[in-house]
Amino acid sequence: MKYYLIAGEASGDLHASNLMKALKKQDPAAQFRFWGGDLMQEQGGTMVKHYRELAFMGFIEVIYNLRTILKNIELCKEDIETYQPDILIFIDYPGFNLRIAKWAKQKGFPTHFYISPQIWAWKENRIAAIKRDIDHMYVILPFEKDFYEKKHGYSVHFVGHPLLDAIAQKELVDAPSFKAEFGLDDRPIIAVLPGSRKQEISKMLKTMLSITEDFREYQFVIAGAPSQDPEFYAPFIQKKNVRLVMNRTYDVLSLSTAALVTSGTATLETALFKVPEVVCYKGSNISYQIAKRIINLDYISLVNLIMEKEVVKELIQKDFNTKTLRKELKKILEPHHRDTIFNGYYELEKKLGGQGASEKTAKLILETIKN
């Protein structure tokens, strides 16, 4: 079977690679062509474009790069038509993928969407395009099934969250050798996860690292994103109490006492590693003002959204400053606050539906061909 997958960011690369691995078990003759990243490349097949060439965030950034985005859409359509896949699989990345899906449906390609766009947060009107253009939707958050089926009358498959698989499969890191490799000492680690895109990293890191002198009994470790070069982080690691570790986020989290995390998938990853965290977000003023008017959510972190209550503290826009960040980090280092967070994390894991998301999705995809 010939599969064409499209993932547009680091988290999509991770989940798509695990899906590819599961598809190969079900279909030993599987052939892959894809837009994605290094993890997908490890599973074999042909990469058309790396996600680092596709990552534009925020309303203003998208407008500035519109010409590039439109060129990529046309390239993708031409490439799919040439490859003639048996199955087309979209992984999140809705702005791009839903445009391709509309065209693909008209061309008669079977369309599968793994990891739903977050239309429950904003752009709910996209439901019309999804119902029209997506043959099969696989959702990973427990509340998404009710959202689609009860609210919009569109049948979906809840497969559980793939991060449970990714984390369960991770090998234990040898702490002494890891610390020696990256020049870390024996002080407890505070992980710093500033995001994966240049724009957000630049906005977040300055404030995140502004409190390092107040916590000298800890060492701050930036988890460098695989989409960036180490040189990009050089201006941010001038302080004595800061180190950079590239492409080893899970190892950093597995050894951390606490974390400062930019809103996104990383907030959930941090929770599943049972690391108390402060969730941070700051966008451009224009992007934030637009987002505030069209996004109707009580929380921005996946942890709190899934739990429908505040399990982790969120510092958004003006609240994300040195004074408040210092206060909230001190809190999550105190034993009684940590116990409360841990209890929330255990509840969260139960809600996520257990392991096996990739295998369930692969089986469901292949069942559609048999039927």
C-alpha cells in the first residue's frame, strides 16, 4: 500500500513516525512519501519537505509568508497527483492540511485525519470542511469525541493519546553519563521548554531565564528543539546557571524537578513525565488581541483543558513576567503544591485512554481499505 502523510511540526513528526511504525507492522509492504521530519525519515520512505520549512505561527507571521505557503500547497498537490497514494493521512497542521484535503477529496483520494485540528478552541466553522472532505477522523483527546458526534453529528474514532506510547517506549536515561555529556552538575534540574519555532523561542526565553539568579541551588536546562540549530540559542546561554541540551527533551524532563513550558504539546508531555510546571505564553500584541477575541477557552494548556480545571498555573501575556514567574516557580518547588499537581497528573493520565493510539489508528485505517 502507498501512503502519503503530511505533518507540519515537531509533534506531528513524532506522532506520524509512530503511526508509520504501526502501519508497517500491519502492512509489511507499506511505502511512504511524506512532508515531515527526522523521526518520520527514520521509518523509511521519501521526504518531500522538512517541517522546519513550513513552520509559521501567528496571524501576522502567516500573512508575511503567504506566498511561500501558497507555493507549498501547489507543490504538495502536484506531488500527490504524481505519487498516486492509496491512502492520504493528515496529521494536525490544519491550515495547510484542510486545503489539501478539499482538493484531494475532489480528486478521489481516501482522506484520513489523525489528530484533530483544535476546532473546539477556534475556527469551529471548519467543521463544514471536515465533514465534507475528511473520510475518517481519529481524535486523541477524550472530549473531542462528544464535540464531533454530539454537537456536530460527525462520527469519529477516539484512539487515545499517542504521547502515552511515545513516553512509555522511551528508554531510561543514565543520569550520571547524561550530566557528564552536557556539562551538568548534581544540582536539581529546572527544564526550560521555550517552544520549537524561532518566533516563540525569541519571545519566551528572555523572561524564562530572567529568574535564574534567584534559584542558584538549581540548574536551568534549555531543551533545544530539533528544528533549530544550537547556534540559535547561543545568545540565551550566557548565564552561568544555564545549559543547553539539543534534541533530548524527554531525557531532560525525565531528570527534572520542575519545568517552565511554553503552551503547546510540551505542557502535556511535561505532565506525563510527572514534572510540576508553570505554563507560559506570550505572542505579539496584535496576534494576541486577535486570538483573545476569537478563542473561547477557559485555559490554554492541554493539561487544564483535558482536566477542565486548573492543575498547572498558566502565565499569559502580561502575567508572563519576571516577578510572577519567580513566585510561581517557588510555589511548585514546595512539597504541598507538588503533591496537588501530582494528584492532578494521575487523574489526567486516566482520562487519556491508555496506550496503543498508533496501533489502533493503523488498524482502523487498514480496515477502511478492506471494507
